[in-house]
Amino acid sequence: GVGYVGAYCKDKYEEEVSVRVFRTIKPYLEAIKDRPPDIAGFGSYDWNYNLTLKAINETKRADPACLTVFGGANVDAQPDSNKKFLKENLNVDFLVYGDGEFPFSNIVAAAIRCINDGSPFSTIKKDKIAGARVLDGDELVMGDAIDPVMDLSEIPSPYLTGIFDEFL
């Protein structure tokens, strides 16, 4: 889930990133009014699919430059399906299929490079980021597939790292 994605990212990039997880949409929408994120990742499942797309649209309304990442069980692994989804949901920048910890951290690494280089985030869309897919114009840009996480000790616990503290 997104807690593990956030914990992995925080562990990997330490002080370069700030991670916050939201359980419901209302606190998230309040938070982005004051300080929209540079990157927002969303886990989508059958029960929250439309809510996830609403949150992404509101994120882009708050800051059109924010990179939005759509992952979770609802992401199809088929490229044709991904291209269709991205064309229908233009506020979604990246799709992540399968385990999200490594692909999301790859997107974060690309964003950090942009920030350090002074390049716009839009340049990332030309990169082939492992585990992610993005629409660049009419072309679906696909990074290499990433194997599932097999060694769970590679992924820190969101409970032990403090990511979930506000929910306990």
C-alpha cells in the first residue's frame, strides 16, 4: 500500500523528501490548499477509483506542475489499456503497475534530478522510468518492467518509520 511506498521513499531519500499519507480525501484537500505537493502518489482500488481520480484532479487544480502517480490494483499491465486510461485522464502523469515501492522511488529520483538541474518536471515524461508508464504527446513511454518485491526486508514498515503515526 501507499504507506509502504512512502516508507521506502523516505528511507531511500531521507531528508530530500517529505512524506505524508492521508486516509481520507477531506484532510488531503485541505492540505494541498496551503501547500500542494511536488509529487502526489495515489493507490487506486475498486472501492476508491472515482475518489482517487477526484483527488488527482483537485491536486492538478491546486498546482498543475505537481507530478501525479496513479498506482494500485486498478492499474492494468496492458499498454493499450494504459494509453487509453492516460488519454481519458489527462491529470494523471504516471501509471505504476504491480508493486509500487521501486517505481515510485524511480519517479522521485527523476524529480529530484529535475529540481537539482533546474529542469521542469515535464522533461521526465521522455524518460523510460522502470516500472512506470507515461503519455508523452500521443506516445506511451514505458520503462522496463520491475520484478515484484520478493525480499520484504527491503521495504521498511510504515508503522516503525512513523509514516502511520497520526493514525495510531
